[in-house]
Amino acid sequence: MNAAVISLLVIVCIILIIILTTRLKLHAFISLFIVSILLALTTLPSDTIIRTIKDGFGSTMASIGFLIIFGAIIGITLDKTGGTLSIAGYILSKTGENKSAAALGITGFITGLPIFCDSGFIILSGLAKSFSRKSGISMSFMATVLACSLYSVHCLIPPHPGALAAAGIINANIGYLILIGILFAIPGALAAYFWSRWMSKKNGFIHSFENENIESENVKDLPPVFLSFLPIAVPLLLITFKSLISLVDKTGERIISKMFYFPGEPVIALFIGVIFSLLLLKKKSISEINDVFTEAIVKAGPILIITAAGGMFGLVIKSTGVGESLGELLTGTGIGLLVPFLIAAVMKTAQGSSTVAIITTASFVFPMMPMLGLVSEWGRILTMLAMGSGSMIVSHANDSYFWVVTNFGEIKVNDTLKVFTSSTFIMGIVVFACVWIFSLFVL
């Protein structure tokens, strides 16, 4: 079967995923499994189909399973103990109520590192309403600032499932990706902040609360700020230190390299974060700890399954050889990073899930990377960031996060479209522009 026919079949399969998940509302796992089987049956030798399906699912689960589970435990613990509110209160005390939107954005950015964006928004939406009422700033602006700050790190940085699985597919260094991804998420979050503020003023949005007596969390019941920061800061520092040390010591033979080799591994670093998060629990009994573990595993389960199914579909695409064929066609075109960015943006806009968009794009792009000049360490990292920026564009009515922001932010759908959706477009464009400019110096 020639490359043109295979390319057409892959495109048809991607469209089929979009139809199954958005029009027919079929579960993403079943949709991905059905399409993977169909693509494998039409393009691969019959004796390799089952092995390819199993290998794609299993290898993805092996690379991301522990990280998603441990990340979920940290997130659930911060939620149940009030750790996120403690962090928010501390930041607000430093910025002042007149800068409460900026404080909320910083809070979302920091707490969003281990917590999924939808969970983070639900946890902090009450705080956003309180800030809006006290400061007189419109809720459309407050909700968008919070949503975009969470979203910026969700699309770019492990241990979030899309970035994590894609990094495994294209063999990108997770430590470097976390460090560099944070740096590129900052301009994205800032762009969304200024754009949403301008859009809110331009449209004159004024939020009126049905209940003005919003209860705030009793400060005395919140855990200490220092303990609240530890589950987030310690894993990031350990992973970052190992990555920075490896840049200096390529052989890994120095004592300091050996010291950070084990604790700097993402799985171990996040497990250490889990241990620190348990310090936030008041009773610290086995039953309370087990409650946290059970809730986190229940939450992580569907994410694990969908993400692994995305990896399964990805390996089928890779096995068809279509990536290499398209890569040869694109050789010498000079469009490089634009390819992963555009594919991810189209996938995200069409079917709504950033996770599915970036995993599918990674599988599609990985075989092309040598021909696109992106096979170096920097090339892999920048490819990841290009896909991540594409997966931000755009969050609208087919994205569950859009409805989380609308419903928990208590804002009108039209207001969400005008402010939040437009902000995700601006954020993705700004991040990709930064990635492309940076690539001129390192590629």
C-alpha cells in the first residue's frame, strides 16, 4: 500500500475519532480502540496487529502510570487539606487585594503544576468569586485568569498526561521539559492575562452574584504555607537539579550526579512529593491516608486508560510508516516546528481534548522528526513545546474544560467564548512564537 493511501486512511481515522467522541459522544477509550483496530487491519500485516496494539498500550502505561497516580495523590491531598487555599492566601497577602487577579493567576500557575486544570479550577473557583466580589473586578476576567494560568502548565508540562505521554513517544527528556516548559508557560499565561483584561474592559462585563454572602475558608483551619508548598516545590527542584547537573556532567560519574540520580528521577521525585503532601493531613491515620489514595486512584484511572489508548493509536500510526513518508516530502521545506504546532491545533480545535491532540500529534510527527531537523535534544524539547502550544488552540464548546470554566465560574457562555476562548488562542500563538524565536538560536 503506497504512502498516499495510508496517509488518507490515517486522516480518515483521525476524523472518525472526532466524530465518535464529539457527535456520537462515545467514550474516548472505546473510540481510540475501535479506530486503532480499523487502521491496523487496513495497513498492517495480520500477524503484527495484536502485538502492536498491546505494545502501544502497555509501553505508554509503563512510561506514565506512576507519574499520573502520584500527581493525582498530591493534587487530591492539596484539595482536601486546603493547601491550595493556603498558597492562594499567602500570595494574595503579598500582592494586595487591588492585584487580586494577578495573585489568582500566580496561584493557578503554581498549584497547576501537579493538579489537572479542571480540578484546579473547581478547587479555586470559590476563591475567584471571593476575589471578584471584594475587588469589584468582573468574574469573566477573574475566571479566565485562573483558567488560563492552570491551562498553560497543563498543556506544556509533565506530569500532566498529554505532555507526559507525548514526551515518551518522541523520547524527550522529562526533566528538561519541565524546566524549559515552565519558562515558556510564563509568557503564555501573561499574554492570556493581559488579553483577557482588555477583552473584559472592552465588552464591559459586570458580574452580579446571586448570593453575595460567599463563605470564605477559615484561615485557622488551613495548613501552614510552607508545608503546602513542599509537595509541589520538592519534586520540581529534585527533577530540575538532576537535569541541570546532567548538562554539566555528561558521564554522570561525579558524586553530585550520583546523589541526585535516584531522587531526581520523575517517578521517585513525585513519590517524595506524595510523602510531603501527607504531612498536610490532620489525623495522619491509615484510614485517612487510604481515603486519599483511593480517591486519587479512582480519579487517575480514566486518565490512565485514555492516555494509554492514545499511545496505542500512536504506535499503530507509527507502524504504518506514514510519518517517514511525509517527513521525506517535507524535507528541506524549512517549516520544521510549524508541522507539530498546526497538527495539534487542528486536532484540539476539532475534537476538544488537549491530551488526545498532543498524543496523536506526537505519534504522527515522531517519524518525521529526522527529516524536519528536530531529532536533537533541543529539537525534541521544542517539538514538545510546539505541540503543547498547538493543543491550547482553542478551548470552546467541545472541550469539557470550557464548561467547567463556564459553570463553576458562573459566567454566561457568550462571555466565556469572548474572553476565555479568545485568550486560549492568544496564549497558544504567543507560546509558539516564543518557541520558534528560541529555536533560531539553538537549532
